[in-house]
Amino acid sequence: MTVAKRIKRVKPDPELVKLADSLLANYQKPEDLIGENGLLKQLTKMLVERALEAEMSEHLGHGKSAAVTNATGNTRNGHDTTRMRIRTALVTARSAPAHERAIRTLMDWNIEIDEAMFLGGLDKGPFLGKFEPDFFFDDQIGHCESARVVTATGHVPSGISNE
């Protein structure tokens, strides 16, 4: 004999009900709730940010603006003497002599990179599969399509090819 277990319903907090009523006062269509800028997306963003903030506070042992009192000296205010080092590489389909323009532009803009790879027209995807970057950005959709199967990829909507 199978006995069904009855689920006890919990009454919502009256304050939460009032808050929900207030948030939904201007609701007119589904997009207001689940659209690109809908209430659900905004609330999710706020909840995730608060949860991450609380997790960071617990991990470091102090709040965002609180004085550092932990033994490790971990801080999160951006004024620490240690700097995070990000390895930056330029991967381009260009080859000689067009590569010189890319190098000169970076120098003119005072941008330092760790490595530069000039693929001479080869597909970037297979190269990136071996190089194993954490993420890849490009202004050409074709390069992004090739790269996205091997790494996190972002399309930069500006650039000569997108004008």
C-alpha cells in the first residue's frame, strides 16, 4: 500500500506579498516580466550580485568597505600593492608585411602584449584549440564561429569589417 505524503503549504511572508504587489503594479505584458529588461532579469541580477558580495565578504573576512582585519591581508578595494597579471596575445590572420601595421598601432596606443601570432590567413579555430586561451574576441563573425568550438568567444561589433 502506498501512502501519499501531504505537502505542507507555507504562507508567504506578508511583507514579501506587499513587495511583490508593488513590483507588479506596472505589469502590462509578459515582456515586462520576462523580457530582455524585464523584472525577472533585473531581480536575478540583483540577487546574484548580493549573493556574490556576501560570498566574497565571508571568504575575505570583511565587508566591501570595511577595514582589513584578517591575517592574510586580503583586500578587495582595488588599492592593494599586488597586481593581477593577465597574459595577452594578439592572434591575427595577417602576415608580412601587413602585420607591421598591427604592431605599430599597438605601440602608438601604448598597449603592451605578451605575444603576437600572425597566422598568414590560416583559420584561427584550430590554432586557438592548441593555444588554449581563456577567452577570445574578434570583430569578424567567421573567426568567432571558428573559435567558439574551442574557447569562450566574444564578437566585437566595431571594426572595419562591421562598418
